[in-house]
Amino acid sequence: MVALTPISRKPVGFYVPVVAAAGAFAGLFVGTAQGSGLLGIVIGALTMGALAFILTQLIKNETIARWGSVILLAVIGFILGGVPMLVLGVIFGWFFGWFSFWLYEGRYRAKVAPYLTPGQVLWHFAFRIICGAILVFLITPILVVMPLSFNAENFFTFTPEMLRFDPEGYSLRHYKDFFNSSAWQGAVWNSVKIAPAATLLSVSFGTLAAIGLSQQHVPFRRAIMAILISPMIVPLIISAAGMYFFYSRVGLQGTYVGVVLAHAALGIPFVIITVTATLVGFDRSLTRAAANMGANPVTTFFRVQMPLILPGVISGGLFAFITSFDEVVVVLFVGSAGQKTLPWQMFTGLREQISPTILAVATILVVISICLLTVVELLRRRSERLRGMSPG
């Protein structure tokens, strides 16, 4: 592949401080885990800066240097912390070996435009680093919860056996507790009954509202749109309190119907937004052509319009389902003990009896959410293809 910009080797005064800064950042996390973040920053900066100099100026052969950095840091990690630190040492050794030569050889400029100034190149990569850091910040809690759900003990921390990757430290006991517990299974059954019903209502009302509000002749459509999506904007605790007082007066508080209606109100904004976005590329001449050929509005909707906006409808329905299935605040206000959903049971478990079974349930919910969001992304790409847009 031809480089956009000619690359050349960089001076030691440029790449060594950059590698040292990256080492300080990595040392912050390692040092904090060992009880001294400041010491970790200093050692990380000095070690990685020296390693970059040795790899590029003394060894020079990139293949040997990178393998040497992996082996060196893996051995140091194993001496300091056993198998877990060995794995971390391998990762650090591979990354810093690659990073040192990437900077030293000037390869970072190969895929950026040649007219960019050094400041613009810096921002080009800094922006990606910031986005990556945000992603790590958001995803780390999930990555911690999932292995902890396989803990063989009743602890919310990694046991020595787990850190040694000892098979005896891992177990499916908390998943067995979840599937064998009447309380947990009752909560799952309630969620399975409530979420699909709320999703059906959300999709029905949200789709009709989106189609109606997409018509230019509808008066006050912006104000109506703002009102309909307000449950998405208003703090959930305020919506829950308002629903509680209203449902108490009409006799819906503490009933399945009340919980379903409350969750439907929370899911409708997602359906409206996704369907409205799908309707942006919809060719309205198709509906007029169908009407000219004698089709009534219902037939036109199901035979012409619905197949084209179906990906948006399904996407909105999946978001509504996830919202209902994961929601806990509103059901605490509107529901009763008979409508205890899975998130409510998790909240109760955290408040009354700390059990790693909650981590097993959380892992299952994360897997379900990932599957549903994958389906949403595939439907989004299909919708854009149908509208003649680039999936990217």
C-alpha cells in the first residue's frame, strides 16, 4: 500500500518522550493497583522510555527487538505478580515494542494527508486516543463483571485462585442459583410478560405517531413531537413519581396493566425517533401511486409503506424492549411485589443480600443486549441500503 506521506526516521528527542508518556499512563494503572500511582507513573515513564531507546538505537532489528520486549516484560510481570502479570507483561511488551518502532520509523504519518501540520497530526491521533479512552472507561465495568460471575466463592472480588487461573477458582454455581431460584425465575417471568406487551404498544403507537408527524400539513407537529419524546428527556424519577400519583387515582397502580402502560410510554420515543429517521428517505410518490391504482390507506400502509420502513420499526421495537426489560425506577413506583421484574430483583438483591448471582444475571443481560444491538445495527444497514444510502 502506497503511503500518503513520505515517511522518515524521527530523532530520539521526539519518540522517546512520547513512549515515556505512554509508559507513565500505563504505569498509573499498574501502580494504582499496587498501592502507589505516583511511583507507577515514574517507573513506567523511565522504563518505557529506556526500552524505546534500547530497542531502536542499540538492537535496531525490529523483529528481534519486539520479541525481546515481549519476553522481557513477560518475565518481569511473572516475577512480580505471577500469571496475571505475565499476561499483562506480554500485552505491554507487544504494544510498546510496536509503538516504539511506529514512532521511530515515522509510520504514523503514512496514512495522513501530507499537508497536515504537526499540530493537526497530533490532534488526528489525540482525538482517536480520547475516543478509545472513553470506550475503555465505558466498557471496563462490563469486562470486570463478566469474569466475576464465574467466581467459585461468594465474593465480589477476584480470589487468588482466579488470579492464578486455577480451574478450581471458577464455577457455574451462581448461574445454577439463578436458574434454580424461584425468586429469580419469578422475576424473569414477570419481565418476559411485561416487556413484550410494552414493546407491542410502543411500536404500534410510536409508528403511527411518526407517520402522522412526518406529514407536512399536521399543525403544531414540532410541539407534539416534543411532548411525545419528553419521557426520554425528563428525569426518570420525575416521570415515575408523576405516573405513581396518576395511576393511584385511576386504579392502575400495582397492576400489570399499569406497568405495561408505563413502560410503553418510555419506549414510544425510541420508536418515534427511529421510524422518523427511516421516513426521511421514503419516496411519498409510492403511496400516491398506490392510491391512484385504487388501494385504500390500510392496504397502502401494509403493502407499500411498511416493508420499506420495517427496519426502522424493528429497531425502535428492540430499543423499546431493552428499555422495558432493563427499567427499574418506574416499576418501583408503579408496580407492586406481584410485578417484581428482573432489574427490581437485582436491586433488591444488592440492597438486602449481596450475592454474586447478581453478576451472573448481569452477564446474561449484557449478552442479550449485545445480541439485540447487533440486530439493530444490521437492520440499520439494511434500511440504508433500501434507501440507496451508504451503510457507512
